[in-house]
Amino acid sequence: MPIAYDLTLELDPDRETFAGHVAITVAVSTPGTTRLWLHAVDLEITSAALRAGDREQAVAVLDGDAASQMRGFVLPQPVGGAGAQSTITLVIDYTGHVSDLSGRTGKDEAGLFRERAGGRWYLYSQAESVFARTIVPCFDEPRFKPAWRVTAVVPPGQVALGNAAMRAEHALADGRREVRFAELAAMPSYLLAVAVGPFELVDAGALGRAHVPARLAVANGDGKHLARALRELPRIVSALEGYLDRPLPLAKLDLVAVPRFFGAMENPGLITVETAVLVGERELVAVIAHELAHQWFGNSVTPAWWDQLWLSEAFATWLGDRVTASLEGAPAPERVHGARAQAFAADDAIDAAPLVHRIATSDEVEPAFDAIAYEKGAAVLAMFEAFTGEPAFRAAARGYVAAHAGTSVTSQAFIAALAAATSPAVAAALADNLAHAGTPVVELAVRCGAAPAIVAVARDGVTIPVCVRFPAAPAAAARTRTCVIAGPHTEQALPAAAGCPAWLVGNDGSHGYYRTVWRDPARRAPLAELSREERLGRGDDAAGAFRNGELPIADALAELAALAATRDPYGELAALAIARAIDPLVDEPVRPAWLRWLADRFARDLTRAALTAPGTAVERVLRGELVELVGDAVDPAARAAARDAIDHHPGGDRDDAELRLAAAARDGGELFDRIVAAAATATSDELRDDLLEELGAFPATYAPRIVDVLLDARFAAVRVWPALAAMLERGGDRATAWRAIHARLPEVLAALPAAQVRAVIAATAVLCDAPTRAELAAAFTPRLAAIHGGSPALARAVDRALGHALATIDRCIARRAATGDIAGALTVARPSQRASAPHR
């Protein structure tokens, strides 16, 4: 077990290598230990020694197998006394590599990496999930929380930042500066962080109850864009501290801007954030609230292993969203629904995993950071909060954080805290949900008679907290909401004054993470009685039932039409959820009729006036989803107006992505050429990447031209691939896009980094016919060995990706066959009920 790391890193943003020196104090409990194994990847170990007092003895270094990502150290004599624990210090000198994200390697933000801003290089780190081992040989597992004492040696004129505050610095004889940071008492390796560069440092004041000193570190010249971040940061900290009733658990905080980044990373004391978030307006509060929530959930109380990742990511997502809503007003239903839609889609995957699932090897860790851990986990927490009530759930969260601060835990720690704050039955239901894969389904019915009751059946042996709503009794004094933990068969008596309700909402406020199936559809609430959130939930219920073969195509189309006819954007978004479930099952001969049918149902939203109006947030979301689905059915005049709006600034920072898509009409060749030319002469990596991604908005007839761009030596192929992936996502475009890729597949695969090929295979899982499935298997199977190049980890990842894609296609083919005559259903589809005025 590691007790402490004394780590020195020699870092220069202008170089692609670095040097390290680490002394690891280790507690050895097994008598006669002669070898230690540490995680180490892409590190050249130049020397290793066992230190005892002033004496160091050489240690032999063994190569480990690639799958374990470990190196062995043979000690000069056995250590570890019988019945007692021995403490030793292992001293290692080594060198490593810094990834260049502006290059053509396709490297992700992993380990140490560098980027350019304003013509200068900046160096950053990303140790989560298993990348600390590329920075320092270490015990790279989250259950270990040793002390860290870090020193950075940097060139003159460079700012050096770490997890802790600078304790001392001095100049070296060669002109470099040695910056020593204060000790951190307990931190897992995945949170190790450094940043070096000519940063502009902006004071953000003292934050929270403990008056934590804070700064914003940005590229030189960006400091003038930080007004909103400086204004919102204290409010976010105050809201988090208020909910948890604990001070921010940091001695200092630096928020560091990274030009191109996957989003943000919660490293204690040194949170890295994409520059566009920190200096811009979009998503700033949500992103910062999430990362600061991690300071309690993940950093202070740490999951003991990656199979418990939900304890970090689900909690930070849930609490971050909660704080964002408190600071920006009630959460927008369309945003909440968008996150739930991601969770439902992940739960519908052919190999969906539960929130807590086995992770046995290092290459299984990174894929665990998915919509299950984030969006589903947050939705499950929100469901239990709505069921128990905010005070009880807050007490559980506070008790959990207070009891386990500074430690590593498993899910049982929060389950116990929830039981103490609520009841063992509620805690047991949470444990059930953590172990359940797939979207839970609750069947509902109303039993009338002398003792009216709600009858709830939770499928698949899981127990679900269910809250239903029904009309108030004439006296208006009766409760109109009742909750129950639904199991295999659960009956909940209705209030006597309620009688037998005429209708029921099966998921009050759509707070529950489950799908509702009605045994007695006549009791289902009329659309006019549903809130905005419940209308969205109604669409999800129908979409899920259709996917599972429980709702015939004619009934699905009728429900879609009824929701679209509400003329309410939330009802229309609900209708689009059903449309997205149907769309993959529409084959190419039927697709024109399907698109015409959809366009007719949403005709008022696809006019020039509707597409070019500023619109509310939900209307913009609706427009984007509509245009993505109906494509060429967009009114040509509206397309032309939209194209004119962006003709002079392709790739500009615009919120209305649907207008860019509308602009990419069949006659958009000139616009396509201008975007490619602008990308070739872009003055920054960020602008070039934005422009190349913009190509994915064009119709699939442009797919061969995008393949040409991908193979163009002026561009990194890995930066062009997202445009083709976007085409594969669109129902009307995916077959054409696949044909363009398949026609030149050997060239495409040769141009892309090996690690990116897994993403190419994964993107093809949206295809849905037997001939294409055969093409896919024939195209990739003989190339697998060349793709993974002998790397066991990459071989496993590629094999899994191909197996997943083929199995997903097989399921889609089976669903399409079971759906029956979609063309015939389109000719007779009618709304299932009269449209009513929307309920606001």
C-alpha cells in the first residue's frame, strides 16, 4: 500500500518529453516480499533503487505484460516482517512522453499533453481514469489515497500549477525554476494534476465558508473574458456548501482553461475546463457546478474501484444539475428530458450494464464513463429524492459525506446512509436499481370497487419507487398524489375521498426513472391534464413500448400524431421521441413516404418563418431535432434564408445548429467548398476543427466529398471523421454515408490512428439491413489483426466494438421484421385522441 509519493517532474511545454523522479513510501504487510508491481505505461525507467536511510541499493526492473500495464521491481532482499508491517522507499528515475493534441496522431487528452493558444505552448495533465501511470510509476487504483508531495521544474517565464498551493520556489543553476507545492494528505492517483505555461492568472477572491483562495488561469489575453465566471463561481460554491452543510474541502482552487478538451476535470485544487466554457457563456454554471460537486463526491469520498463510478459521476451530475437549477431558475424540462433520453438510449443498448458492474481489466475502465454512470445515475438519484422528499434525501447525502470524508468507499456506504435517513425498504430499492440493467418498467392498473387501489407491477424483479397523480376529489381536500415502492405485485389503497379516479398519471412529474405500461389504457390521463414534463414522459413511454414490440406501429403513429397536434413544443418533442424510435426501422423504399408523413404533422414548425425566428430554448431544441429527422422536407425557401444567414461566417459560433443543417441543401456545393477552404487556412486548431465538423451537417450526398477531405493531406483524418459519424447518426443519410465509407474503407482505416478505428466500427451500429450487415462483417473481420497491431488491449476493444455493432444491427433487423407494414400504417394513421389545449 502506498503511503506517500515525493514526485519531481521536469516539464517544458515546448518539448514532447519530460523527466520524472519519484520516491514512493510503501507499506508491505506480506512477509518475504521480493517484488513490487507498479502501474507504468510508456515510461522509460532509467534507474530504480531501494532506499534505507542514506543508503540506496539498485533494484532490477521487469517488463510486465501489456494487459496489466505494470512493471515489476525486484528488491535486493526480502521485506515485510512476520506479524508486522514494513515500510520501504522505492526511488525511480524515468522519462516519458507529452502528447501533442495539435498533431495528426489522434491522441486524446490523456496523461501529459500540450496545446497551442496564441502561438504559445501550454502543458496540461489528465490522469483520470487510468492515465496517472503514464505520468509516474504508481499504484494506480482509486482505493489508495496516499499523501502527495509534488515539485515541478519548469523553464523561466512559465507559470507552474499543481493540486496544492506553491510552498516554495527557487532558481536552478541552468536558469530553470523549481516550484515546490504543499503536501496533499490523501489523494488517489487519478486526481494528480499539473499545468505549465505562460498563463494569465486572474484573482477570483476567497470562496465559501473556509475562504478558499481562487484564481482563473487562462491563455494570455483571455483574462478580459472572465466576468461571468468570476461572478458565478462564488454563487456555485455557496449553493453547494449550503446543500451539504460542509465547507469546500480545498486549501486553494485554480480553474485552468484548456483550448481543446472533452469538457472539464475535477482535480482537487486544479480543475481543468475547456476554454470555450470558462471564457464563454454556454454551460458555464452547469459545468463548474458539476466539477465542484466532485470535490465532495469523488475527491473527498472516493469510489474504491471503478465498478463504483456512479458514486462519483452520478452524484456530481445530480447535485450539479440541482445547483444549476437553483441558480438559473427551474430546470428546463427539455434539458432534463435530453439527459434522460441519453440514459434511456444507453439502457436500450444490446449489452447495457447496470450502474454497478464488474470491471476486471484496465481497458474496461474508460468505457465505464458513459450515460449509465452519468445520466442514468443522476436520474435514479433524482427519482429517490422525489420519492423520499428533499429533506430526507439531503440528510442522507450529508450523512454520507460527513461519515466518509477522506476515505474510499463502496455503494454500501450510501445505501446505509439512505437507510438511516429514510427506511431500509427505500435503501433496498436503491440497491436493486444499482444492480438492474435496462430501463425499469412498471405496469399500472386501477382496481375499483369498495376499496379502490393502484395496482403496480415492477418487471424483472427490481423494486421501483413509484409516484402517481390523479384528479382531486370534489371536496378538493383529498391528496392527488400517492407513492409506493413497487415490487412484483404491489397494491396501494387510494384515499377514501378520491373514489375511483377517472384517470391517472403513472409517473408524477416524470421524476421516476421507469417506463409506464398500462394494463387498463382507459385510465391513462388525457394529454390536456399532463404537465410539460409528463408530456415528454408520455412520449418516452410510447417510444420504449414500440421498441420492445409492445406497441403496434399503427398505435405508435397515432400517439405521435396526437402529441404533435397539441401545438405545444413539449408535446411535439414527445412526438419526436416516438419518431426517433420508429426511424431506424424505416427502410429506404419507405423513407420518402415516412418523411412526408412526418413533415405533414410538423408543417407549422418547418416554414421559413418558424425556422428563422429566434424562438425559445425549447423551440430551438425542437427545430434542431425536426430538421435532423426530416432533412430534405425542409421548405426550400426556409433553407435558402438559413443559408444566407451563415454564408459569410461558416463555422462561426452559432447556437442554432438546425439552421446550419437547413443551409446544407442539395445546392450547397459552394458553401461546402468555402468551409473546406476556410479549414485549410484556419489560424487556430479550434477553428479548423469546428469547420471540419460543420461538414457533417451536409446531406449524405456529400459523404464521398467528406471522405476526400478525410484523405486530404492538409487535414488530420481523425479531425474529419466526426463529420462522417454525424451523417451515420441521421436516419435518412446513414445508408448513403456507409456506402461512401465502404467504397474507400481500406484508405479510411489506413488514414486513421488505430485507436480511432474502434469509433468507426461503433458508429456503424446504426445500420439496419442484412446486406449491409454482411458488408460490415466482411469489411472489418479480416482487418482486425492489422487494426490492433498486436496490442492486446486494443484487440479486445476492437473485437468488442465489432461484436456490439453486429449484435445491435441483428436486433434492429429483427425489430424491423416484427414491426410489419410501416408503409401501410402511414396511410391510415390517425390521432388516438382529440388534441386539447396544452397544459402549461
